[in-house]
Amino acid sequence: MLVGLKVNAQQDLVKYVRPIIGTQKMGHTFPGATVPFGAVQLSPETDTLSYEFNGKYNGDVYKYCAGYKYEDKNIVGFSHTHFSGTGHSDLGDFLIMPTQGKLQLNPGTSNDTKSGYRSAYSHANEIVEAGYYKVKLDDDNITAELTATTRVGMHQYTFPKSYDSHIILDLMAGIYNYDDKNVWTYVRVVNDTLVTGYRQTNGWARTRTVYFAMTFSKPFKSYGQKNYDEDQVYRGFWRKFDQNKNFPEIAGKRIRMYFDFKTDEQEKVKIKFALSPVSQANAVENMKAEAPGWDFNKVKQQAQSDWNKELNKIKIDASADDKTNFYTAMYHAFINPTTYTDVNGEYKGLDQNVHNADGFTNYTTFSLWDTYRALHPFFNIMQPSRNNDVVKSMMAHYEQSALKMLPIWSHYANDNWCMSGYHSVSVLADAIIKGVYDGDATKALEACITTANHRNYEGIGDYIDLGYIPAERSGTSVSNTLEYAYDDWCIAQIARKLGKQSIYEKFLKRSGNWVNNYDKSIGFMRPKMADGTFKKDFDAMSTHAQGFIEGNTWNYSFFVPHDPNGMIAQMGGKKKVELRLDSLYTMHLPDKFFADTEDITRDGIIGGYVHGNEPAHHVAYLYNWIDQPWKTQQRVRMILKMQYKATPDGLGGNDDCGQMSAWYIFSSLGFYPVSPGSDEYSLGSPSIKSAQLTLENGKTFTVEALNQSDKNVFVSKVLLNGQPVTKYTIKHGDIMNGGKLTFYMTAKPKNK
Amino acid sequence: MLVGLKVNAQQDLVKYVRPIIGTQKMGHTFPGATVPFGAVQLSPETDTLSYEFNGKYNGDVYKYCAGYKYEDKNIVGFSHTHFSGTGHSDLGDFLIMPTQGKLQLNPGTSNDTKSGYRSAYSHANEIVEAGYYKVKLDDDNITAELTATTRVGMHQYTFPKSYDSHIILDLMAGIYNYDDKNVWTYVRVVNDTLVTGYRQTNGWARTRTVYFAMTFSKPFKSYGQKNYDEDQVYRGFWRKFDQNKNFPEIAGKRIRMYFDFKTDEQEKVKIKFALSPVSQANAVENMKAEAPGWDFNKVKQQAQSDWNKELNKIKIDASADDKTNFYTAMYHAFINPTTYTDVNGEYKGLDQNVHNADGFTNYTTFSLWDTYRALHPFFNIMQPSRNNDVVKSMMAHYEQSALKMLPIWSHYANDNWCMSGYHSVSVLADAIIKGVYDGDATKALEACITTANHRNYEGIGDYIDLGYIPAERSGTSVSNTLEYAYDDWCIAQIARKLGKQSIYEKFLKRSGNWVNNYDKSIGFMRPKMADGTFKKDFDAMSTHAQGFIEGNTWNYSFFVPHDPNGMIAQMGGKKKVELRLDSLYTMHLPDKFFADTEDITRDGIIGGYVHGNEPAHHVAYLYNWIDQPWKTQQRVRMILKMQYKATPDGLGGNDDCGQMSAWYIFSSLGFYPVSPGSDEYSLGSPSIKSAQLTLENGKTFTVEALNQSDKNVFVSKVLLNGQPVTKYTIKHGDIMNGGKLTFYMTAKPKNK
């Protein structure tokens, strides 16, 4: 009996999470503190270039997407918003840095940290946990600790004895602050412990404002600012005050502030820093609601308890390293999308008006080109309520869109239109097909159709008229056509479910457009000219302006997730496809490939298969369609091993808001959603020994992999609730009804 | 009986209003359309310098305070917000210009209007009325008409037949857009008739955002924008659209938009343009509530009816010119403060949060250094409800102020801290003493005290410690001390009324500080050094960095409005003061004076008396204190004649949000509030024949001037309700109780 109870009891799974994974090389994850789907990601910045304003910031747009690189030797401060794993950058709002001694308002340089507020640190003095980050700042002998609630970041700084301790609030700082991204900042020092304000930026999000409320655990003795703006004629009147010192109403484009304290030896000065998309008043309300007290450990324990609750939804039996990878993947999968609603239900809409989220939580940070593939399908199993709200957030976005488009890649009440396709429709279709969306599906279908018919968006007009996008008119003509075709199939699925036959047929027809870019003569997808001929100069290896984005035709030619059989037929049958798939995983790539390709290193590649970018994420499962499931099993296990390591450099490519991690979770459990919008999962080879999925509906789905080992990667038999599974697939309902999926593992491929 | 009825019937007084008065030379009034205390002031811009963005705008900060100068030969467009009569500039939001033919998005130059959207016009084709403005734009043969509601500007453009008619919305334009005042603009084209957005500026108001909703009477056929911003790295993604043409989600710092129409001969295209301090959504709501239809004439009639209602509060019998001056003064007095609340009660507070005005209308545009003198006292007679709300708005400002200060010079949720003193306390005191303020007077007193004890604001610390401000530390040390002393007396009056004896005594003592700057040896107020000696180099004529602002010691030495008798005693008695007053009005000023003095021309000066600036506005009434009331009578009538003419150049100085006009109204009625905060008015010489003041409390106060004429400027006898008035004063209660004040006019001074 006791044993049985133990299985259902909450385990301490936070100990397996290593947020440091992915902070080196291309993972672009951040090591700081956040709670599941939190609005705050409080994390250190290590950008080695000076933050000093000099008209231009010469930083690397990619390298510091998450603000922190493991290889850097010093920390410039701790800011409150971060993307997790993206391939482009923004955020880094409200940089806080504790110092003592002479006040230095400039950050200083990486080579000479003593020249500014920046500080050296060492990984030996760093603790990185889910919901908790700690580091010793060597320059001033200050220990920094960070934790968070959904909307509040909490800092705890342990100072030495000093009459001149400072907390710096750098409002000029930001991630990739190229071209002076700041539009405006405003700060109001309400009293000697409370400060509120906002920061407005023009970056990847074109029009973004984040409001804050910041409170100190003890009153500062004095404070001040430096305004780096150019002078202007009206300032004469402002000189009636000394506005640089103890002046509480501050505004400008380029501002750094400081707050002075006297500290005793080992005295802890704490800060609570709340965010809001709507107003300072809401930020204050968020703070009161979520973090009323000053017990740092209590907030930390709550954050870790929140993580534990989410992590316990899947309990696995696996090796220690696999557990670390698995629960770190769970952690990374549950960071995005991020909460974009205040505790009172208000949020800023795409139309820049304030809205009330009636009956749902509004979310943002939709890296959809990535996350439609496995993250949202994963949510439809493990976070259906949340994914329901995600769809509602997308529908709100659509309703607020003057363009009348669903989100492409959206964050903080903006769309940045990054990457190809209109993959919101995949998220909507998957949620509707799987019964997760409880809103108006007819409206959702209408939103999908309107989006898909937006003729002046990235070649859609040509796509509708010609069935493909002429190569003359777009550098990403083929990937767009392929992705639109898949998306159209998703729309058709919704229409079918709703019994809208003519819409179903129309979009099913459009979903066949992929074939228009397939060149039988070479056996590859290939850019096609307006006159119907294929583009002459064509290098199948190239990822550069050859019709594809973040991938070459070797990878993209397999991108027909909704119709692998049709693709196989076009390619000349199963044998030819097997050869092509084998070549993909075993080919040798020239160095030139890496020089030309964004966001990827040799780490993210197996042969010519690019796991570090997303377009081929389903490819290993295609062997199931050509009756070579043992190759799927082998490839999947190889990818799991090679592309996911429990080390800072353990991710072979950008985690992309959890997509890389969601791939890991699915694949390690033994199944994968090759074509979201379908209710089928394709079977692979589980890397866990067993897993127990506790579903929101109260049911339990168990995966067992008998005789599991690093050598026993092949599947000899699969039973679902004791009945043989013969088609390499299971249905969504099979999971959601609860039950047991048993893989019989062996060292010998079954059908070799 | 019929005659009796006629007296009480509403008269057409709008016909006497000439908004063009003050648009030439230094009046700084605007000719466009507004309603009483409206949020919208829709008026033409004639700035002769190019609006083209070139990094710097080299315009004149003073000349174009109101956007329009009568002497200019062309119009650049029509914008929605204007100050009336200020001596510094801001606003000019949302410039609209109709054109036809080839689209030109640059404004062009004054010398060559055909080079841009600017157009020539002539005063012969201009109609300027209260609430209505009409002009023919010669370049493109378009007639423009403007009218307004409180929060909505309405445009009516009569086009010729053209396939290429355009409405330009220039979001870069603004009044005195020095140093690129724009911080950010956002525009959302909701559909083919509705556009919303906002403009955010960093100008005289440091952090100002105005939201708008704009709707057209007929759908545009196409639209577009030009963005003059520098490129930035993220824009690559935005190029998925052609964002310059028919793209509905627009944001940037420097944007010009256009909307294209096909027009028939004489076709009218109308625009309704609503403003909000809070949000686009509120702007839409304001538009729906105030201007639901498209009948331009109906809106115009309502605007003029609104004006008539306000103007009819005082009916006068006077010469045609005097009626024009009087009702134009009424008009100018009732433009400011401006409404700063949406129809739903929301407004943006000084803390940049959205607040709900519970039970009052929130107002802004407080040019208090000017308006405390006569405008707010005038409101306490004729607009007590509104002035009650003005005080509530000031108290809300105080409560939202991190500085804990009442407004100094505030507009649009900002304080610009312009000019000397803390004259809000005068407005509060006058409203409390006169029983107009129905809020918590104890809180109001607390706000006054906190403001007056703000040690680090413009010498207050020194003033408190030393009783004056050392000349070394301020260029306006004397005017500040004098004005603080008066303000302190106001605070004392509130304290006395509330029975707070110790506060009363403390501030009454402070109100005597004026004496510390009086140098008996020369008989003038004079800057004093920290060591207690008077400043050596001192030129009594100078207005420049000699301790005074907008005035010299000849004018400022009389600035003890709360204690003329004390001042007279210091100055050596009545005879000496009479000589000094006479000299002031008759002296000859050197040309150098005009070169050194801001905001003034010879037109604004009589002898050395500067009526065009405010500090001496009470001075003509001081003769009453030295038993020479006939000289008050003579001077007042002279000032009324010389400083107020019914012509575009008719104002001798800035109207200053109605203070110059309020002086006119009081003085032409025969009494003036020398020391607001007291319940007494000092009598002068009425220039009307009779006047009937219809009070909010239902009572009527009548002023009669028997035998009134240009020659009969002297008062031989005054009766109040038949009883002789002997002390040259009447009480506020005498007016508010209703009754009749009868002046017996004569050509011979009574006590000469």
C-alpha cells in the first residue's frame, strides 16, 4: 500500500532541472529565475560589449538573445524579461545591479570591470535552479539571489559593511539595444521604498511598453539619476529643481538611476520588481497580490513548488542524465508562452488598447514557426487548459488586428512577422481536432481563412493564383509554399470537423500545392519561376536565398508532414525515399554550409540533417511510412543522445521557446506528432524506462519500455492496454482516455 | 411685458466675438474652432518655416505659440490642439491638410507653396467666428471649414472634381517642433473610414500622449504612409508587407500619412477627429457620444449655441467696439482651462496612471502665474461650478504628484514649472474664501503648506530660512520672494477660515517677507545678497537677470497686493507712492528695454507700465489706497482703450490663457480683484453702460454706469442697492447675493 501511495505522491523533480543547459553555444536559454509561463524572467546579463551609449551598439543580435553566455567572465546586471531559446532578440527590461564603494553609473568594460558597475564572477560561485539563481559578484563582494512569482521578480543582495552601497537601475540597458532601441522611459519615486514607471522600446516588437513597480525591503537614504539625452529648449524650467538628486519625477530616453544605502556586514537588501503590460497601477496591484511579504525563501520555495507541480505531471524512470535532460526539457517547455495579463485580468491588446481577458489568461511570446510542431501538441496532452487559453489569446490577437491576421510571431502586443507560414492555424486546428478549444470554432475557422487569404502577405496572392510563389519575388519561395500547403491542410481539418465541406475541399486542394515546387527531374523541392520553369542555378546544399529559410532542400524536400504518402509517391517510391533519408543522416557537409547558415553549428547537425533548426523535426519519423520503423527508432535515439546533453553547451540549436525541448519529451516517451492537426502520433523509440502522465482529466497514461537500455533501442512489439499496435501510430484519444502503452525493447531491429 | 421678456431671452452674442483679435503681434491667440473649455482647439497653422524634418527645427519658440500669425500668407494645415495666448509653445497635434493633384507629402516652403502641401490663402476668403473657421485654400481650390465639440474637431473640405484628392495626416508636425519633439506615433487604420492612434511628445510637457480617433464621411479609396525614421535591424521582417501602401498598423517617430479620394465638383469630404488623454478606445467613445452624425452645420450651430449660452451670462449695453472687445474677452476667458476628461470620466493623471474623475470634470492647461490674478476670480463669480472642478483637478494633481506639489504651470498630465511662485494656493484660497470649493478644505490647506515648504524648489529653502532668496542663487530672486509672500498670505487666509490659528500666524508672518527685498535707500525692491547687503550693480529699468522675471523693479516694487498699506508705509507714504505711480505711467522707456524684455512690444506698455505682462495688472487700482481713486479710474479707462482693440493686432501682450481678457472684463465692469484670496474687489471705472450678470445661483447682479461716455470716465458716486459705497470696494457677497451697483459717471474727477 505504501508503495502505491508513493507513486502518486509529489516527487522533488526540481532537482533534475538544470537551467544552465543551453546557455553555451546556440541554445539561447537563460539561467535566471522564472515560474511556469511567468511574465517575469529575472536573469543575469553578461553581454561583453559596453552598454555605454554611443549612438550605436555593436553587439551581436544572435549571441545575446537570452542575455547570458556561459563563457563570459562577468555580469553586468540582472534584468526582468528574457526570451528562452529564440533566434532573434529583444527584451532585457530594467537592469538592476548592486554595487558598493564609489558610485559608477556606467557599466564599464568586460576587460576592466572595475571601470564600471559590471562585476567579475565565477561559475564556482553560481547556483542555477528552476526558480532560483545565485551568484557572487566578485568586484564588490556582493551575493546576488533571484527568484520570481508569475509577475514579480525578487532580488536578494547580501552586502558587505558599507556606507556606500548602491542599487543601480539602468533604464538604458536592454538586450541587443542596437540603434538605441529605447523610445522613452518614465520613473516615479513614490516614496523611499516604492518606485514605479515604464520603459517603451522600438525593437523586434515595434511598439512595446513594459510598466513596473519596484519596492525595496529598506528605505534608501538617497537616490538620483543621470539623463544622457541631448538638451532641449524646455529644460530651462526644469532646472528649478536639482533633478539629478532626490527628484522623484523622471522621464527621458536615456536614463540611469541609483539608490543609496548604508549596509551592515552581511546585510540583505531585497527588491521586489513587478511588471505589467498595462500600467504602473496594475504593476503595484500585481506585486501586492503575488508577493505581499519579504521572505525571500518563501517566494523561492513557492516558485520551486510551482515547478514541481508542473514537472510531476510526468513521472519517469530513467537514468540520472536522462532525468536531467527530461526535466530540463519539461522546464524549458513550460517557460513559453508567457503570461500577459495582470492579476485584475487586464492586458494590452495588439490594437494598443487595454482589454479585459474575460474568462481566460492572455498569453504572449508566440514563436509559432517553431512551437506549432511539438510544443503546442504537447500542451494539448499535458496543458490543455493552458493551450485553450493560448488559442483564446490568438483569437483576441486576431480580433484586435487591423490586418485581420492571426499571430505569426508575436510578443508583447506586437507581431514581428518573423519566419514563414501562418502557423497559428496549425495550433488552432490541433486544439480543435483534439477537443481542447472550448471557444467558437466557427469563428476560429473564419480567422484561419482570413489569415490564409491575406494576399499581400509574403506571396500569398501568388500562392493562391499560381499554387506556388515565383522565385523572382521571394528568397523563401519554396519554404513558404510548403508551409502554406501544410497550414492549408490544417484549415481543411477544422472545416471537416465543422462539416463545412466546400471549405474543406478548397483548402485540401490548396494543401496539395507542395507538389508545384517538386522537381521530379532532380528529386528535390526547387524554386520555380513565374513562367513555370524551375530556377536554373540551384545548389541543393545551399540554405542561402535559394528559396528556403533556415534549411536547405535536402531538409525541406521532406516537408509534407500532412501527406507523407503523396510525397513518397512523388519521390518515386519507398526505396528511393529510404535512400534519400539515409543520405540525409550520413552525408558530409562542406564547411561552406556552416558559414552560410544561420543559427547553427556542427553540433546541431547529424550528417545533413539539421536538428538545430526546426523544419526537419518530423523527418526521423518518416521511416515509419516506408516500412522501416527500425530506422526511425535508431535515428530518434541517436538524435536524443547527440542533440541533448546535460551540459551548458548541451543543446545543438536554439531551444526556440521550448520546441527543441518538446521534441525531446515526445521522442523520449516514444511518440511524436508528425502532422499537428491530425489526431495521430507516430511511434519511435522511448528512451525512458517508464513514464506516468497525469492528465488534467484525472486519468493516467503510462508508457513502459521493457528491457530499455542504450543498446536496446529497437522496438519488437508495442501493446496499447494489452492490445498490439501494428500501424506505428497511436491516437490522441488513446492517451487522453488513460491506459498503458508498452514498448518491448530489443537490441535487434525487428524488420532489418 | 414683451420688453421684460426680451431682456431675459438669450441674445445672439456670438456675432460680437472676433477670435481673430490677438492673432497678430503678441496676443498669441488662435483663430480656429473651439467650444467653451473644450479639449479640442482646431485651428490653422501658418508657420512660415518648413516642417520638413532636418534634424533641427529653426522656428521661433514664441512667435508660433498659437500656430497662426495673421501676417502669414499661407496655411500649412489644421491641427487639433492649441494654447490660447501663452508665452511658450507646445501642442499642434495631428495636422490635417486637404490637397488634390499630385500627392506631395512634404509641406513645402512658404516662398513656394506649390512645392508641397502648403497653400496660399487670403483673409478676404477667411471667416473667423466663435466655434467656426472657414478659409479657401487657393493652391488647390479647396474650401476648408472647421468646427468642434468639446472633444471632437470636425472638418468639412469642399473639393473640386478630381480623381486625386487627398487628406494628409502629418504626424511629424507640431508647434515648435524643435529638436524633433516627437517621441512616438502609432496609427491603426481600422477600416476604410476609421483611423485611430496616438502621438507622444517630449516638449514643454515632458511626457505627453494624445490619443485620437478619426473618421471620414466617405470611404477612402486607398491610403499610405511615409516613415522618415532611420532604418533598424528588425525592419527586415516587416518587409513581408508593403508597409507604405494600404498597410493598417503603423508606428514610428516620424510619419506622414495620406488618404486618397475621388471627388466630384463641390463635393464635401468631412472628418471627425476625436481626442482622448487615455486611449484610442476612449477617443472612439468620445466621438460617438459627442458627434454621432455628419451634419456639419448642426455641429457648428451647437458650438455657437454653447458659446452663446456662456456669453449670455453677462449681457452688456455698450458701444459696438466695446461689445466686440467685451465678448471676445469673454470668449478668450472661457477657452482655458481645457477639459482633460473623457466622456466616461477617465483621464490621465500626473502619475501617468489612468484615473476616474469621480464627480468632477478634470481640467488641464493651468497657466497659473497669469490666471490666478483675475481669471480664476472671474470664474468664482461667473463659473463657480467649473472653478470648483478646477480646484478638484489641482487637488488630484497634488495627490498624484510624487513631488507633493500643487501645479505650477501644468498641461496634459505634466507640470512644466514655468514662471515664479506657487500660485495654485491663490486659486485654492480664493475658491475657499468665496465658498466655491465644496471639497475638503483641510486637505487643500495641507496641499498648500506642503507645496510652500518644498525647500528644494526655486529658492524656497532660502526663503524659509532667510526671508528672501539670495541674489547669488537665483536670477529671479526678488520676484520669487514677492510672489511667495503673496501666496503665503493666501495660505494664511485659508488657515484663518478653518480656524487654524498657528498656521495662520506662521504664514501671515511669511507673507511679510516682501519687505526684505525693499531697499529704502532707493525706494525700490532690490536683489539682496546672502550676506544681507543689497546687490551693488542694479539697474531699476532692467528686466534681465536682475532678480525679476517678465518685469522690472519699477513694476514689481508694487507687487504687495495683499498689503498695499504696508507697502505704502515702507515707500514713505501716500504722496511718494502717488509720484511713483504717476512716473510709472508717464515715463519714457529707452529702446534697450524692448530689446531686453521678453514677450512685449511698445504696444503692451504705457509709460513704464507693462500691461502686456502680468505682474502689474493690479497696479492701476493702487491709487484707491492713496486716496486718488480718480487716477485709478483714469488709468483703467486708458488701459482699456489702449491695450484692447477690436483688430487682429488688438492685444498688447500675450492673452495668457485668458488673464488679459479677464482683466478687461473686470475692469470694464468697474471692479477688480487686487488680491485674490480676499473677498474684496477694488472699484475702478466701468466702460460699459450697463451689465447684467446672471449667476449660477439664479440671482442677477446688475452694473449701471450712468452718463457713461468716453469722456465721462470719472466716478462721482457709487451706490450698491441704493446705498452709497464709500470705501472704493465691494464684497464678493455683494455680487453673489444679486443686486445693483450703480456708478455715476462724470467728466470731472471727484477728488482732483
